Amino acid sequence: MPGKRTLDYAAYAAFIGLILCAPLVLEEFWLNRIAKFLVYGLLGVAIALSWGYAGILNLGQGLFFGLGAYMMAMSLKLASPTSLQQGSATPVPDFMLWNAEPGAKTDLCCINHGSFLWTPFQNPWFGIAMGVLVPVLVATLIGWVMFRKRISGVFVSIIMLALVLLVRLVVIDAQPVTNGFNGLTDLGNLVVFGVELDPYEVVTYYVVAGALALALIATRMLVETRAGLILQAIRDDQNRARYLGFDVPLYQVFFFAVSAAIAGVAGMLYVVVAQFASPTFMDLSFSITMVVWAAVGGRASLLGACIGAIGINIIEARASETQALVQAWRAVIGLIFVLVVLYLPRGVAGFASDAADAVLSRLGRKRPPAAQSAEERVAS
Amino acid sequence: MSAVLTVDGLSVSFAGFKAVDGVSLIIEEGELRVLLGANGAGKTTLMDLISGKTKSTQGRVHLRDTDITNWEEPAIARAGIGRKFQIPSVFRELTVRRNLEVAGCGKPGVLANLRFGLPRAARRRLDEVLHLTGLSDEAQTVAGTLSHGQTQWLELGLLVMQDPKLLLLDEPTAGMTAAETLRTADIIKSLRGSHTVIVVEHDMAFVREIAQRITVMHLGQVLAEGDMASIESDPRVRAAYLGSKGIH
Ligand SMILES: Nc1ncnc2c1ncn2[C@@H]1O[C@H](COP(=O)(O)OP(=O)(O)OP(=O)(O)O)[C@@H](O)[C@H]1O
Ligand SMILES: [Mg+2]
């Protein structure tokens, strides 16, 4: 009889197999769409790690997504044909030219006061590195301040919520450097190791699916370590953990930063697939939407939250093909959320887990009790 | 014999009210010390001071030769003091086994714990602790669904797993049935010798069962210290208890 954990791993394997095989049956248009949804799946993993495992409900996860997205988009903006054809030694983003002071030199170094910040992004690897490092650094810094001060629960949620709105305002305000409200559009394709990641090519889909598979496996392994176990203990009772000798803030900061890194990678991949970055990534509604995906899928399960994000978006995409449902969609998703919170507090994954338990115990009851307990001992 | 814990003139006042007032104690290696006192005598506050939950305003605390006065809680825990709370606290969403695994991790840092499974010695000890606390059959039970008594035993188990030099137990039998209290006495007696323990208790049957040496606190001060017989016949103790609820 398969144990619970075996079933769990089988679910991971089946999901990863499924997303890797999708290109066999999907055409380009849907492949690109699904790639976007897989990016959302990555966000689901990030939320489940911080909310489900660390007990930190981050209502500003969009901050890390947005930072990752902008870092990548800056590199890709400089790689676009328009930026390359401005007749200067360095590529210059078009929006900087439109708003340039008369007489300003057409060069990344000095077309405006902030443009020099873009210079290192000519190297796409710099953009990629920053897409992870900036979210991690920001998360470490805020996390350090919050968790050292033993701020927790709803206060963390509110601080993160305020922060994402603040950064969104700054990005919109810094128009000369960020193109403000319009975001970064007209991007080039990312080229890594000589491979061009055209958003409608299968290779791009595989990069995203591979990243998601890797993130799922790595995060799952991470929470299976002793540190992951201690993290869950801290979630349940910080004080108890403190009196067992654990430096609680260190654990919270570490996993908060890992969650931010995953969201940063998601932001980068989103830019590769969708070819734009926009301050709307840091809208409050987007950060809350992510939390809803994770809640519906099951915040206590990395895979559950991931599938929740992908599933809701597939349903939404399907629904928007029917004119009547486009308007109703927001109401429908709201209703789903309320129903899940009321009747499936651990989300769809929690429901699946309970169902698996019920089936396993029914299977187990049919067998002689001695044999069963021996096997369970081996399984545990 | 050497002193594991030396408390010297420890005091704290909350807005002028001295909850603990110049308490001095010496706890020897392997000793099981019972702390008695009426409600509000300052027993819990004394444990708070020793374990770092409350910062003292006067006096020193030494664990062996280390001055741990007013250290942070995790640092005191790592120095070798384990604390059981008056209101039992365990990791409610984890199974009993995983609760004990957390306490057996040993190393405090994040990076040091980026590995799978417990050290072999800790795994062996885990089974012993399950047995000691009578939770072997509940190893896979989620801690939040345990009975009150079992929760108390699990918290005791966490402390044994942590393996500190000194265990501070605040009313480990609070809210227990008579049978559960006896079992708890057995668990604590089995720690005697191998562990140094300070236990706060109200239940006199329980105290008679386990006590060797008793310290009586009254109004934040040490009123008397000695074995069961000398405490029971001490007129000051009688007087202090007559004022409240009487020794029984
Ligand atoms: N943080 C605090 N602020 C103010 N007063 C406090 C604080 N902690 C404890 N006290 C007071 O100190 C006194 C001692 O309390 P403590 O909890 O140590 O008593 P105790 O001996 O453990 O009593 P019990 O048997 O009821 O548990 C009480 O009068 C209590 O009200
Ligand atoms: Mg008390």
C-alpha cells in the first residue's frame, strides 16, 4: 500500500510531467498563455512558502515580483532594436529621448540624471542577477527590521502592503528612469547562451516550465530540511521555539528572502513571456489576487498553491472567451474564494489530502492490523 | 557536588511593586527542587527572570560559571536552561514526533540546519522520550489534537529532547486528573539524577511524591528552605499560608 508521502511525491511528479509534456498538445498561442500561468504558479509557491510554512501573510508579494520584472525589463529594453538604433554608442531607451532636455547628450551615461543607472543592464546577466538579488536584499532588509522587532501577523501584512504601494508610487514618479505609468514596453528578446527566448517559441515555454519544476522541487526539499521543520515550529509557536534556543528572526528572514527570490524569478520570467513591465505589477489588487490563488489551492501545500494559481487563471481565460462571463468573472472568483475559506480552509490541496487519508485508512482497515502497523512504521 | 544554578539577590519591580525581591538560591547538580508559594508569591516571575523572559533590576544569575543575567531568551536556552510554561505550549500543527524532532535539532542556526533528518543519537533519544512520556502511540498525532495531559507531557518531552543542564517546570500538573498527575510525577522522578530540575507546584500530593528539597516563596522573597518535614512544621510557613489558602 502506498504511504501518504509516496502519494504526495507522485502528485509532484505527475504535475511536473504534465507541464513538461504540454507543448506536445498545445499550439503556440495557448503555450504562451500557459507559460504566463506557470509564472503565476511560481508566485503560488512563493506565497505558500511564506504564508503556509512561515505563517507570514505577505500582502505585498507583488513588490518582489515587480522588482524582478523591472530588473529584467531594463536589460531587455536595452536589447530592443529601437534602443539600439538611436545613433549613439550605447543603446538608449526611446522614452528617455522623448523627454530629454534640449541639448542633452544621447548616451546612457548622461541623457538624464538617472539614466546612468541603466548602464550595467546592457549585459543581460546583470539584469538577471539583479532580478534575484534586489528582491532578496530588500526582503532581507525589511525582514530584519520587522522580525527583530517581533512584528508578526496582521502588522507584517500591513507593512508589506504599505511598502508595495510606496514603491509603486516611486516607480511611477521616477518617470525619466522608469517611464513611469507606462512601464517598459517594446522589449527585445532575452538571449542566453546563444538561445533567443522568443515568447512564442517552445524553448521559452520550457525555460518557464523548467524553472517552475526546479522551484517546486527545491522549495519542497528546503521545507523538508531541519530548518524547514523549525520554520514550521516557529509558525506554530514563536515563543516555544525561542526557549528551545532558536534565533527566530534568522529563520523568518531567511525564508522570507527565499520567498522573495522566487517571486523575483517569477517577475523576470513574466517579462520574458509577456514582453512588458508595468507599475500595475505592484498594484494592491495583484498582490491580493496572488493570495487568493494560494488560499484556493491550499496555502499549506506548495504544489496546491501552485496549481491553484494556474487553475484559476486557466478557468479565467476560458471564461473570458464567453462575453457574458467577462463581467461576471470577478464576482465568480470572489464567490469561489468565500466558499473555499468557509468550507475548505486548507484549500483544494487540503481537501485532496483528507480524501487521500480517508482512502488510505479504508484500504488499511481491510488488512490485518499487525501487518498494517509494521508497514506504517517503515513508512514513517 | 557543584552548583548548576546560582541566583544571587535577584529582584524585579513592576512599577514599584517588587514581584521578586532579593531571592538567592543555589541548585546543585542533579537536584530536584520544588518551589512552593501561594498565588502571586512570585514563582513564575522568578522563572521568567532566570529564563530571560523578564529582565531583572538587581542581582545576578549564574549557570555553572557563566553569568547569564539578562541575556536574550535563545542565548539562555542555548547556555543550557529549558523552560516549561504554566500554560502548555507545543507546536500545534506538527505531529508529536516532529515536535520532538524540532527540540532535538541541536544546532540553532539556519544554515547548520539545511540538512535532512536528525543525527542518529537524537533519533534514538527521540524514541526513548516518546516512551518516557507515554506518547509512543501518538507519535503521528497532530499535537493540537492531544488531550490536555498529553500536551503537558509533550512539552516535558520537548525539554528532555532539548537536553538542557537545568529544567524549569512551571506547574507541570496544572489541570491534570489524579492519574495523570501520578504519571507526571513518574516522568519527573525519572529525570532526577540525570537532570537538574526546578519545579513549581501547588498540588501537595504531588510535592510529597517527588520532593527532596523545597523552597517556599512568599511576597517575592524566600521564606524557608528545607526538606518536606521541616517545611511542614515551619511556623513561618504555616503563618504565611494561613493568610492565604493554607498548605494542604
Ligand atoms: N509583567 C508584570 N507586570 C506587573 N505585575 C506582574 C507582572 N508579572 C507578574 N506580576 C505580579 O507579580 C506577582 C507575582 O506573580 P507570579 O505570576 O510570579 O506569581 P506565582 O507565584 O507564579 O503565582 P501563581 O501560583 O498564581 O502562578 C503577582 O502579583 C503578579 O500580579
Ligand atoms: Mg505562576
